[in-house]
Amino acid sequence: MKKLLTLLLLSILVFPKGMDGQIRDVIVEKYYISDSLDATDSTNWQNDPTYATPFLQRGSITYRVYVQLDSGYKLRKVYGTECHPLKIASTGIFYNNIDRPDEYFGYLIKKQYFPSNPLLALDSWLTLGLCAKTNTVNYAGVLKRDDYNGSLIGGLLNNGGTAGIASGLLINNDTAAHIPVDTADGMVPAQEPYTVWSDAGFNDSGLPTTGNDTTVFGSVNVGSLFYNTAAYLKQNGGVSGDSATGHKVLVGQFTTLGELSFELNVEVMDSTGGIHNGDLLNFVATAGNCDTVGVDTTVLGMLKYPRDIPVCGCGNTNYLEYNPNAPCYVDSIYCIHTIVFGCMDTLACNYDPSANFNIQSLCCYPGRCNDRDISLVCPGITSETGFRLFPNPAVDIVNLEISAGVNQEVKYTIYDSFGTVVEDRDLGIRSGTITQVVDVSSYQVGLYLVRVYTGGSVQSKTFMKN
């Protein structure tokens, strides 16, 4: 009877705790749906003869899971205990790309591996915030609709896998996954610092830097269930997530042909690095295996997927979050991003950086504008004065080939994706064609806008820095 009363009380507390403090929501994003081209890659074959065929099957869904925090809090740990096991399961096998030595967590995967091993981008792993890194840059995982710097992994940015597909892999535009990953890959430079990482329950040596991960997330074993009563992944300083995108923290990516389910338990701290009210705050998916729940522990039903309780959504069709199947609507909470239609192809002459919903038929290119007058849609490409920009994407330099009239003042300004000026230069009074070499080697990876002024005209182009 005591346990029954405890469970009834906890079920009443589920919604208030989620609504008024610390955790706002748990979001499951369909990140990508694999097609027959992706299934040609054999980098992911397992050594186990039971799995002698390509492990990634056509139709496999890659899910990303985010915990959305209230402002002022950080996610510190994902864990399991005897009372509240950490459980991640599928009705099918989890996909793991085995060609990533000892890098079993998302925060450890090196970005430079993606071009030669494209399906590494679909690997299954846990993390806190980060999904890749270089020697100098950490990359945060964000919802594709919040990605501002395009794609670093899809299509021609990879080698087409072991079959050498000419168009590259990861190009499926299945509408069930919304924005294609070759348009936006949900990977942007992290805006917050990270401190010491630690983990347990994954590595067979008990240490994160030696031995092998023998769970279903490692390259040794395959399976459909991770269930552990002592495992955890911790970022000591906590992760708050980008305020511009609503403090959403990526906690895992899972690829499977089966139906995904999970029960997560998380630890939250305040954003100053101190402990809120002197204690760590713990949120668990269910009442668990024990008669009582700790003083600083709250059962939060949204940490369980699929959810057992009705979840409200956005009922306004003008927002990206609109969900016609939601059992109830709370637009003030769930309607976040107003839909902005436009061309989101950075190679198009009318690329719109403010758009968040791509309409490919709106995109115009020199010689191809869907029967529209390209001189009206993109007047800059047909004027007597103008400029070319190459290479794009760029690594170390960008060449600006500027065509000026007679004795015109020429200058240019370069902005990053946040609208901040990173370079501003006046080239003086010039005539004819000017070639200007711009050193971008010190720029952060991302999207940049170049605005060129020639006399009284202004033209803009974008380029990607890799």
C-alpha cells in the first residue's frame, strides 16, 4: 500500500515539475532515414559472422534525443542506478559504425572522419551536448531546424562510401525526416566551454580511454538493448545548451530499423557551476524498482519514450512545431519557430539565410530559374559590375574577383552567421577588374556573408568555411 500511494503521488507531480522548473521538454527528432544508396556502404560490417551483411538497412531511422532545460540550469549527467536503471532499447538491432577507434561517445568523434566514412554520421552513441570535434573546435548537436551553417557531411562532402556513389551518401530527402541532412546536419560550433568528462559502465576496463566498449554502442558486440544499473556519462561543468535555440542539450543518437524506446535519468545543476539549493537535482523516468524516491529526485514522465502520458503540442500551422496529432495544445510553450519560407541552398543566387523551411522550387541559379526572369530574382548576377567568389567552400583563402566601373570606390565587408563583422576593408578608387585574396584560415567553421560595394551598388554572396 505504501508503494501504491507513493506511485499515485508521483504521477500527480509529473507535469508540474516539468512545466515550472529545470526541464521543459524531452525532444525526439527523426534526424535521417537511410535509403538504398546508404545501404551500399560496407564500412559498417561487423566481424561477427551472424552479421555478415551490411548492418545499416534501408529504412533505418536515426533518432536524436534532446533534453530542453529552463534558463539558468545545466545538464550534468545521464545515469542509471539500482532503483532507476538506464534503459535504451529497440525492437531491432542498433546500428554502429565500427570504423571509429575507441570513440564510443558522440563528444569524442572526430569531424575529419566524416568525408571518408560518411555513415559514421549515423552512429549510435550517448553524449552531453557535443556530436563531433576537431583539435580546436567542439561541435554541438542542434535540431536541424536550428542549424545555421548548412551541412558538413552530406552529398558531395563525402566520398560516397565503399561503393563510391558519385552523388555522395546521406542525400535522402524523405519528408518524414523533414530537412535533409545535406542541407542542415544539426552540427554547429559549440558556444560554451567544456570541462572534465567521466563515465562508467561502458568500457570493459572501467576507464574511458582504454579497453573496448562492449555495450551495444561499441564496435565489439551488437544488440538491441542497453540496460545498466551503474552506468553514467558526466560532464563535470554541466551543459546548458545554446540560449538562441532554447537550451536544448543533445544526449544521444540512435539508429535502428526497429522501434526506439528509452528510460533516461538525468542530473541537473545551476548554471553558475554551484549546486542548486545545496543539492544536485535528479530527474528519473519512472518510480523505478524501489519503494521510495530520494528527496532531490523527481519522476518526470517525459524522460520515458514512448510517453505513457498525453503530451501537448503546437496547434498553430504558422510554426515549425505544429503537430496536428497532439492530444492538446499549449501554443505559448510549444510554438517556437515561425515558419519562414525561402531558398535554403547556399549555392543559389537567391539564398535566404533567414529562411527555416526550404522550398527548392524558389531557388534560382545562373541559367536555371524555373521560367522566372533571373535578372529580377537575382539582379546582381547580370549587372555590368559585380563580383565572383571562389573557392566555395573555402579552407584557407577566398578570392574576390570584383568588376568595377570607371573610378568607383570599392570596398567589402564580411559577416559571420551571427551578423558580426569579421573583416571590413576599403580598396579605394578603382577601375576594371580587381582580384582580392582574403585569408580566412583563422575563421571559425561556418557560413559567412560577403557584401561588396562598388560605387553606388551593393551585392552579396555567401560562402562556407570548412
